[in-house]
Amino acid sequence: MDDNNFWRRAEMDGNRSERRMNEPVERRKVQELLGHVDTCTNGKAINIGATAFTTTLNILSKTIFSVDFGQYDTVSSQEFKEAVMALLELGGKPNLADFFPILQPFDPQGFVRQGNVYGKKLLTIIDRIIDQRLQSRLNSSTCDDVSLTNKDVLDTLLDLIDKKRIFI
């Protein structure tokens, strides 16, 4: 076996093991999606775009924060979804100030103002989640200097901040 094939195979195996770590979250979210589709088969139309968005949002939010930001049929978590969708729509619209830079200070279409409003909403929600996590970490018991955490991206970042490996 030549060296190139060996390293390609090792790289593929490494990618497979990384995928296995996320597989339970992805599998649960796909099962939730299928459950939602099954409940909608009684003649009710399914909004494929909103359903796909909710599934993707939940996979990402569960990986990063261990929290579901979206629900399929409820209004809970709509604040986050609406802010994300509004920012995506704003980013997709043509902005006159991009074509005529002299107009940038005036923000003729109000994109900067609207983006700031929705951006602040998102940051407020994320700040609330971080504050809750910090509070739960303070209240949780520790065993041998190992805190009982969710081991998601947020916990990893908070651990790095605690160990002074990254600065904010």
C-alpha cells in the first residue's frame, strides 16, 4: 500500500469518527422531523422551507448551546427564528448604499437600522443563554475539579475562558 492511500484512508476514518460524535444529535433531530411529517400527513400542508429551517436551526443550536431554538408547530422560540430570518432577508436585498457609497451615512433604505435591531435581539437571546449557563455552572456540584457540564461548544468556550486560554 503506498503512503498516499494510507493517509487518505486515515483522514476518512478521522472524518467518520467526528461524524459519529454528532450523529446522536442529528439522528434525534431527523427523528423529530419525521415525527412532525407523520403528524402532518392527515391532509395538512407542510411548509418544507420552514420545516427544514427549524431542523437545521435545532441541530446547530443543540450542538452549540444544548438547547432547541425552534419548534415545528408552536410559537415558542419564534423570536429567535424571526430575527434570523429577518437578517437573512436583509442580507439578500440589494442596498442602494452599496452601489452609491455617498448614500451610506444616510442609510436610505434603513437596512443598517433594521440589522441593528435584529442583531441586538439575537445577541440578547444568546446573552440570556450564556448567563443561564454561567449560573448553572456556579450552582452545579463539582467532582474532582471536573464540572458537570453539557460538553457543547458553549461549555468548551467557557472552560477555555476559565483556564485563561482565550480572552474576551
